[in-house]
Amino acid sequence: MTAAPVTSTNTPETDDSAAARILDAALIQFEQVGVKKTTIEDIARQAGIDRATVYRRVGSRDDVVTAVFAREVARVLADLQSLPSKHDNLDDLVADILVTVVGRWRAHPLVQRLLTLEPDRVMPHLTTDSAPTVAMSILTTESMLREAITAGMLAEPPDLLARAEVLCRIVHSVILAPSGLLPLHTDEELDAFARAYLVPVITR
């Protein structure tokens, strides 16, 4: 069943709102039929606009894929920023970060569809072309750790940004390679892993 197109209103659109509608429409299309079977015309139809607007506001289909993926990463990172206020100790915070990030990506319908059916479409965004999203992740992690420092959960180390990057690289590898010798399939297993191996990255 095809979802209803994203409807417009009489309010004049800004560039940002038009781009958001395009990305909303693209996400629906990608989740329903995949990237390979989605055309710019499909996205334009779903968004209720003409294809020229898609090219003008976002770009080619590859550009749309990149923009959709970046926005989904940004949404996860935005949700993470509320976590420090929910905890009063670092161990709980770090465990919550890992469980939340891995859980969100494992449950994301688009990510799972692409990893299963079109890995060539998603893997570059997680590997060779991941620099922008990795940078966003590192800066968000540093920000959360600074909140933990302010709350007295952590003494500030001189290399906080580097530690945030190491933490992100480990989490990144857990997302990319979920199966190994250590069991990391359940929330409880991820929680225990974070407390045993991620917290020391920050504190030692």
C-alpha cells in the first residue's frame, strides 16, 4: 500500500521546509521499496512537488540518500543529548548511551532494509563517506561528557575530545559488526559491555 503524499499548505515554504518535505517523502519511499527502485520522480510525487524542485533543493538521488541518512543520524544524536540529565553517575550514563544508539539503529526500518537488501547503498555512509556523521557523533559525545563533568560525574581529563572519539569509534564498530566473541545482542549485554569496557576509556 502506498502512503499518502506529504501534503502542502498555503503557507509559503522556506528552503528548509521544502527540503524537509523532500526528505520525509524520500524516507517513506526508501522504506517502502528501497533506494534502487526509487526515482526522483517518485520522491517528487510523494512530496507533492515537481522533480525540478527536488534537484534544486536537495540534488540528485545520491544527494537525497546522503541527506536522509545524515538527518536520521542527527535525530538520534539530538535524542541522546537529553540522557545526561537522567543520570547521576557516569556508568549509568555511558551504558544508556550505548544501549540507546545501538538499539535505535538496529530498530530503524530504513537502516535494516538497506543493510539486508542494499548494503552497497548504506555501507559507504557508515565507512568511507562517514566523516561528517562521525564528526557529529564525536562532538555530541564530547558535549554529553561535558555535561557529566558539570554535574560532578566525571573529573575533566585533558584529552576529552580524544576520549569521545575513541568511544564513538567503538560504538561505531559495534553497529557495523554486531557479532563477535563477546555477546552484544541484548540490552543487558550491551549495558554490561559499556560498564566494563567503555567507562574506563573515559575515566582512566
